Amino acid sequence: MGRVFVSPRMGVRATAERWCRAGRGLRDADRPALERLAGMAMAYSSQGFFAFDDPLEAAIVAVLAGLVREEERSAAGASPGGNGIVGGG
């Protein structure tokens, strides 16, 4: 009997799909945020995540990378003299 191997890419996609399904139980206001996170995970699923053995770890790193990138873009657009931290003076 052979082993079934799920590639990190397939695992990340499955994880993101589960996150979307789980979002159906959330309030309408919260659902788009979870769908956005799932989208971030899928957007990165084929880019270099062959190094991860755990698809969940790959999905989480993808989401964190997406959030950091968004934060950096936001900070770059911040007013001069600002530190780019929301709520920080």
C-alpha cells in the first residue's frame, strides 16, 4: 500500500478553503476579513513553500507575509514625520 503525499501547495489550498467554509459561520462584518486571509494564503501557495513540511505552517507564513507587505505599503503612504504605526505617536 502506498502513501498519500499532499504537497504543501495542495495543503495550503485545502487549508484556505476550510477557512472560507468556517467564515460562513461568522458575522457578516467579519466574513470578508477571513476570506481575505484565505486569499492571501492561496496567493502564496505556489511560491516557494516547497520548503515547508506542514501546509498549515506554509499558510500561516503566507498570511503573515501578506499582512507585513500591506503594513509596509501603508507605512510608505503615511504622512511625513509619522512612524507608520497605527495609534502610535
